[in-house]
Amino acid sequence: MNKVDIKNLSLEELESFLHGLGKEKYRARQIFKWIYQKNIIDFDQMTNLSKDFRNDLSTRAYVSALKPEIEESSSDGTRKYLFRLEDNACVESVLIPDEDRNTLCVSSQVGCAMGCGFCLTGSFSLERDLTCAEIVNQVCAVKNTHEIRNIVFMGMGEPLSNLENVVKAIKILISPDGMQFSNRRVTVSTSGLLPEMEQLGNLVTVNLAVSLNATTDEQRDRLMPINRKYPLRELLAACGKFPLPSRRMITFEYVLIGGINDSLDDAKRFVKLIHGIPSKVNLIPFNEFEGCSYKSPDQSAIDRFHKYLLDKNITVITRTSRGGDISAACGQLKGKLERRKTSA
């Protein structure tokens, strides 16, 4: 008999599983609280369940967990984790401190199929989607040792390409019987998969971040191949329709690449593109990495772009580089490990 991993089940699915064992629905909430609030993964320690019930569960199910294979700590407090999965694949998570409000960036796929030229993860082909358990376990593993305030699906992979498991994981993260994160503290970042964006908005209430990174279709086609399928006009129309609770905004992420998309004309077009959409902007100066021809922008270009948006009353933050001394950009730690294997 193949055992069921409880962390791959939503609360409703666990209720259905237990119903098949002749157990009451409320038992699912008890088990969820043991796992996600008390970090107990051994059925024998779930003391409000009968011994016979615990024994029955042990023969039919288990609770998975992840431990970092590699953990690196930066001088600025950023921590990078490499997790090895059951099939020997690897994914990364990054914990970013910000005024005692730690944000954890989690991965949703092994590799990525989007092929964005400025992204190191894009140099790894897509191997597979992560299961719900593998997504949630990244959070559980880090939460064991560090407080987490915010969760961002912005690690390896395109979250909306793995929509079913990402949504299931989100429901566990925000469930009162699960990990109890406020949905205001959960953000899903996407390169712009429009049908899946609409589905996400219909299935769960979370924050949305959209990787824009260009102000013309010609630019974005070059930087992000997904634009050939869903060009800027369609993407921004979908952003305008995305269901947002009161006073929430879409975050537009814009990676500034030297000589490519960092001009004052780009800033002017950017303002026109997002006009009318409740939004804030994260400007992210590109960090160069080995094998990529793109260059970091000059500080003057960063300042000019930032000031133009600010002068147009747009909420904008220029993100400073974090964890530069520990390979904190997505894919760098995995890439380092792969290079070690190749040279061994």
C-alpha cells in the first residue's frame, strides 16, 4: 500500500481521507493543528487521537518534512537554503530580513520553462512541478528556526504554471487550522500567464506581483518569451481586472538592465502603461551573473528612473541587492552545486 503524505492534502481532502477511515471531520482540523501549528509530524505524538486511530494512520499515511542540505548566511542577515527532494532534485528558498519582518521566498518548480534571459533559474530547464508538500515544507523547515512574516512565491519556477499545487499550498498557509498566515502576507509573482492569473484571483485572495521588466513588446519579447503569447496590452488589461480587496495594489516588478530598459523614455512609457491600475512598483537593479551578457545599470540611471516615477506620484521602491556574499539570487546556490559536481 502506498502511504498518503498528509502535507499533500488540503483540509477538505484530509476530511475526505479520514471519512474513508470512518472518522469524524473535526479530526482533520486536529491533525492540521498538530502538523502546522505545533510542528508535530509523528502520529504517536498527537495525543488527542486514540492509540488505535494513530496506529491506523501510521499504516496508511505519513507526514513529510524537509531539512536544508546547504544553508548560507549573509552579513546583511539574508539566509539561503538549498533543499534536496526525494528524487534528488534541488530547490532553493531565501529568507530576507526587513525591520524584523522576515520574508521567505519559496520555489514552486524544479527549474523553469519561462526562459527569461536575465534570470539565472531560466538557465535550468524545467524538470517538474513541486508537490503541495514540497512547497509547504520549505516554509515549515525555515519556520522551525526563524519567524516568518511574509511568504512570496518568487523563488525558482513560475508559480502559475503549477497553479493547482500552489493554490493548495496557499490554502494551507492561510488556513486558521493550518499555518495561520494572513492572506495580506502572501504574494504570488508571475511573468504573466493570463488564464492562470484569472483563475488565481477566483480561487484565493492573495497579493499579486507581475514581472513587467519592459515598456515595449519588442523589449519584452527579447527579455521574456512569454510576451509573444500574452503581449503587454493583454497583460495590463488582465491586471486591471484582477480582483483586489479594498486598498490593495498590484506590485509591478521591473528589473533595470543597463542600456536595455533603464532610459528616461522607458520610465515615461512605464507610467503610461500602468496608468489606472492600483499599483506600486519595485525597481530591481540587475545583478550580473556568470554566462549572462546583460549588464547592471548605472546608479544615475537607477536614480533617474526612480525619481521620474516618484514625481508622477507612483509608489516606488528601489530594491537594494541582498545576500550578495551568499549567492542569494534564485538559482545561484543550485548553480554552484552543479558546478561542483561537474568539476569533481
